[in-house]
Amino acid sequence: MTLSLHLRSPGFFPGSGDIYEVGERAGRGYSMNIPLKSGVTDDQYHNVFLRVVEIVRERFKADAIVCQCGADCLVGDPISHGSGEGFNLTLKGVARCLQQLMSWDIPMLVLGGGGYDLANTARCWTYLTAVLVGMNELPNEIPDHKFIDAYKPLFSLHILQHPTQPNRNNEESVSDTLQFLSANASDR
């Protein structure tokens, strides 16, 4: 089973990632794409994640998980924000999703991925590694080192949501997506 929550906007995820791409032939129903629009916040992303992974958990009863945590979902990542689009997620928002999977208490392989703001990618993987080993809080101050200037202007571990970024995900569109996915999971 492959589950993907990702940004979906014209030209951003070309050729794949649509909600209707659910697998083919014997693999039909083993792929779930959750395309979200720009601006999704920690709370909304977490709520969508919880609802979708519970559908997957109930239907597929996984013995193990491979979780790829792309840092390009973070607020300010240039791959998406260069076009004025992108998610509005913080490290804590991503970590909440990882903690949900950890609570299932089954073997899990966690992989890094995507992330085009190198400082934010380092922040993300540092924080998620800490969560994985049970250190849910780290000092917020970045220690002095030769790449410290990359962490300007705050020099902190945690990044903040952009207060004026519009969230283009309304409850109706998210609900429609979740209803479709739930029906698709039942149809395999």
C-alpha cells in the first residue's frame, strides 16, 4: 500500500499524484493520493493524516511501515514557495504525524526526502530523529558551528507558520477527498 499526502497545483506535481490514481490491474486500490492545495496548516494536515492512516490501518493491517518524510512540505520551502504556493507546515506538525505511526507499535523504517531549503531540511530531520528516539523536546537555539549563517535570522530549531499565507483547502474539498479515499479503500 502506498499513501502520499502532497501538494497538488498546476505544474507542480506533473503527470501523477491525482486522487483518481489508485493503482492498476492487480494493484488497484493499493495506492492512495491525497492531493492538498497550498496553505495547509499543521492542524488541518494532521487531521487529514489521522483520518487517512486510520482508513489504511483498518483496511490493510500492515505488519510494517516505510515512512518517507519529505522536508519540502515545510513552510518556506523554495520548490513550492517559489511559485507562491506551498504548505504552511512546521516541524511539530510533521512530528505529530510521525508520532501517530509510532503509536501503532509495529516495525517502521523512516526515510528522509525532499527539502530544498537546506537549513530547514536539517532542522526537520534533526527534530524527527529526536522524536524517533524519544527526545520530544530539543533546545530551540541552534548551536554555533561553521554553517550557522544558514539559520538566519532566528538561529532557532523551530520554524513558524506564515501568518498571512492563505489556506486554499476548505472543509468541503477535504471532506470530498476523504470520502473518495474511504470508498476507494473499500473497493480493492
